[in-house]
Amino acid sequence: MSEERSLNFIEEIVEEDIREGKHGGRVLTRFPPEPNGYLHIGHAKSICLNFGLANKYGGKTNLRFDDTNPVKEDTEYVDSIKADVKWLGFDWAEELYASDYFDKLYEFAVELIKKGLAYVDDSTAEEIAAQKGTPTEPGVGNAYRNRSVEENLQLFAEMKDGKYADGEKVLRAKVDLASPNMHLRDPLMYRIRHAHHHRTGDKWCIYPMYDFAHGQSDAIEEITHSVCTLEFIPHRALYDWFIEKLDLFDSHQYEFARLNMTYTVMSKRKLLQLVDEGHVEDWDDPRMPTISGMRRRGYPAAAIREFCERIGVAKRENMIDLSLLEFCVREQLNKSAWRRMAVLDPIKLVITDYPEDKTEIFSVENNPEAEGGDGKRDIPFSREVWIEREDFMEVPPKKFFRLGVGLMVRLKGAYIVKCHDFVKDADGNVTEVHCTHIPESQSGNDTSGINVKGTIHWVSVPHAKTAEVRQYERLFKVEDPSNEDGDFKEYLNPDSLQIIETAYIEPDLMNAEAGTAIQFMRKGYFTLDKHSTADKLVFNRTVTLKDGWGFKG
Ligand code: ATP
Ligand code: MG
């Protein structure tokens, strides 16, 4: 849990409303994803905010699919969104769909036509754009704007009945062509789309625009606080206009700054390109900023919630450092992850004075940081062990507290060993490191009186199991790929995935379970990948142990 923090500006608004008894002190928020892609960390911020408000003030949150655009939407996305929200730890009051309101929205449109506040326009999209004016020049009306109520009612009914082709006509709100707010210059309410909808099938060939669907959906559900991102500020006047003219429940829109994060992109359109063009494996590739990718990579839901809490809710856009998210992940995992030994870049260490046929079993704590060590597991030890290549140096520099001829180190949970020799192959690569051990130095029972500065991890050669290990780096080479010249994909990091085909792991790792975090000692936090099988274990590196980029939480 994070320390007490002051209220964010939306909480202040909600508290004020509760004090004033607005809506009877009731709080109902909604999270309104468009099911046209998988959720990303930016959506997590919106989810934590919306559900967080409801939890804090005894309210509820609806999950509403904003499915008014039939062309890009799909039930696959609906299912993934539900799974992601649940995994983040939130329960919605009702699962709703804007498409459920299509009949109601149609009635609202008819009502506005009857009030002389909406009209059918036969102009092309280009003509409408040209007539709209510019921010400094007012728009101009056209002849369609003066159509009679009767004619509008008939044409709108014909649009609905499929009499016209896509783009032939639109329904527009009659607001104010001279408004300084371009969104009020007779915005579109309906367009014709002869397209199959993932829920309503072929029932409709006219679909409401976002501006006509969103606020009306909020009002139908009696949403008290409709929270969205800053780009909707200019839409707010229209949101209020429709609600006022239709005399609906007075939902209100409040805007906060969207989350932007370094070294990634955050728009579903761009993420879809990465998937479709094969730059990543799928939406849940562990390098993706998607919630499903982060889950697969091993980020705990609690770390994502903590991250959203720490970044707060701002009124101005900014760029959050990816390192902050990684910091939150480490902080969570350090508390809970069991420690295991895995050698990723192996070299053989032979203990020349240890009997060839001997095996000892050492019992080592699962997590020394946890109270009571969180239980123990058995680790077999023998004459030959794998160690990391980087833990030996032919010509060790001063203060190298690992191995080199004449140097001593502790093998974690086992003995202190002293190096006396090494073997090279014809190419000059070191293939074996030879040591003797100090029998009295056994961990937990050390009477040797010898102090060594370094402890290294190892895996017994005859007992070692193997696994593939996938190490991930930043997906992009630059902080803000969307803001660079040219295509954002030119800035993909070619080294964002490094695969180690064969790493040696201690035998207990065969019991690892998907979704459980494990610390490979000195190497990072890892978790089993979903493609892992009993025959071939695959581990994803969740995050390194330390930040390599100088970030301090
Ligand atoms: P994208 O541009 O990535 O496709 P979107 O805004 O079109 O995102 P929606 O499905 O419409 O995606 O968003 C659902 C909710 O999540 C909206 O209320 C939206 O404002 C919010 N949201 C989307 N992206 C972010 C972000 N980066 N930070 C905070 N909230 C976001
Ligand atoms: Mg959207």
C-alpha cells in the first residue's frame, strides 16, 4: 500500500458533489472501451481511476462496450477486455453495450428532428468539411439545413430502412455553424454503413457517431461522473447540448490527462499494426504495453495498480518513464518471489577434491526476504557444477570478488571454493574452471573462519534441467517513437527479444507454475511462458533485478 496521498482533482469534484447531495450522493462511473483491440497500460489508468472512484465512495462502475463502429469491432476483443479488467482486480456492476441502445438512440434522434434540432444532409463529406469553416471563419449553411421536420423524418426513416448507399446522406445536429467550437458546427449524429455488427448483425445500416452515442449512453445508465481523456474537452459542450435538448439525466463529463509512457506506443491502431505485420508475436507478446502482454511477462496486477496510483491523475499531458513501472514490478516481486538458481551462460566448474560419485542435498530457503524463509527446497550438489561464464576471469582485475586463479568464492548454499586452474579449447575459450573446496565451510554450518566477499549461483551438472529463457528489452529505441520523423516502426529495437536456447536450471524449477514469479538469483525475475510444456520449459524475464537506467524510485 502506498502512503496517504492528497485527493486528485476528480476525487475533489466527487466529494463536493457528495457534500452537496447531488444525485443523492450516489457515485456511478463507467469504463467505456471500444472493442477494437486489446487493452493497454493507458486503459489500466482509466480502469483504476473509474473503479477506484467507485470503490472509494461506495459506488459502482459499469463496463460499457462502446461498440458503435461495426467495421473494426470484434467479440475476441470483448472477451479479452473482460479478462483483463478482472485480472486487474476489478468487478463491474453491469456489462453493457452501446449497441443495446441503438433503438433508444434512434428515438432520441427522431425527437431532435421533431424539435427542429436535427436534419438530413445530402452533402458529401468533403462538402461538409468545406462548409464548416475554419477556427477563425464561421461555417456556412446549405439548403438541406432548412428541410422541414416532415421531410427530415421521412428521409431519416429511409436511411434506416436501407434506401441509401454509404455516404449518401447523414443526420446532423442543428447547433451553431458560427460557434467558435468546431464540434458545435452542426456535428454528424448518424452515418450510413451497410456493415455487419458483431452484436446487432444486419439489423442496422445507420450507426450513431461517438458524440451522439456516448453521452446518451451515460445518461441512460445514469452515470454520475463520466471520466475521459483530455482530447474530449472540446466535445463536452456537445455532450451537454444533447443531454439538455433531450432533457435526459444530467451526466457530466470530466477530463484527465492520458498516460503516455516512454519507449512504447499506446494506440490500439499502432499496436494492431505491430501484430498484423509480425513485429511482435501477438497482442500478448511480453514486449507489448498491453495488459495481456504484461500479464504474460509476469507483471503482477498489484504492481500495475500501484503504478497507476503513483502517477496520479493530472490535467496536463506528460510522459511517464517506463522505469517507474518496472520499479513497481520489482517492489512487488521482491516480497513474494521464490529464489531459484539458473545458469544462463554456462561454463563448467570442477571441484577436483570432491568425490566423483558423491551427491549432497542442501536444503535452502525459498525466500530469505520473507519471514521464516517461506519454506525450503532441496538442491543437489556434486563434483561438477555449471556457473555463469562471467563469474570467472582469466585475468581478474582488482576487487573482482568472483573466480580467477587464486580467488575464492562461495557457491550459494554450499561451500567456499578456491580456483587453482582452468582449461581452454583450441580457440582459446575457457571450457572448465578447476577448484578445490573447503569442507568446513558448508553454508549454515560454517566453521572455517574464512570470509569471502562473493557468492555465486550454480547448478549441479548431472542434476541440471534445461529451459529456454527469453529476455526482453525495450520495444523501441527512442523515448517517443510516435513523435519521430517517418514511420514509428522504424524505431523498433531490433534487440528487444534475446532467446537463450539452453539454460541450466535447478531441478526444483520443474515444479514452477505459470503465473508465479521466480527470482533467478542475481539474474532477474522470471515466469513461465504460456508456450511452456513439460518437455520444454520456457521462461520469460519479467524484469531485471536492478534498474539499468539509473532510475531511483
Ligand atoms: P487508443 O487511442 O489506444 O485506441 P482509445 O481512447 O481509442 O485508445 P477506448 O477503447 O476508446 O480507447 O478507451 C476506453 C477508455 O480508456 C476511454 O475512456 C479512454 O479515454 C481511456 N484511455 C485510452 N487510452 C488512455 C490512456 N493512454 N491513458 C488514460 N486513459 C486512456
Ligand atoms: Mg477510441
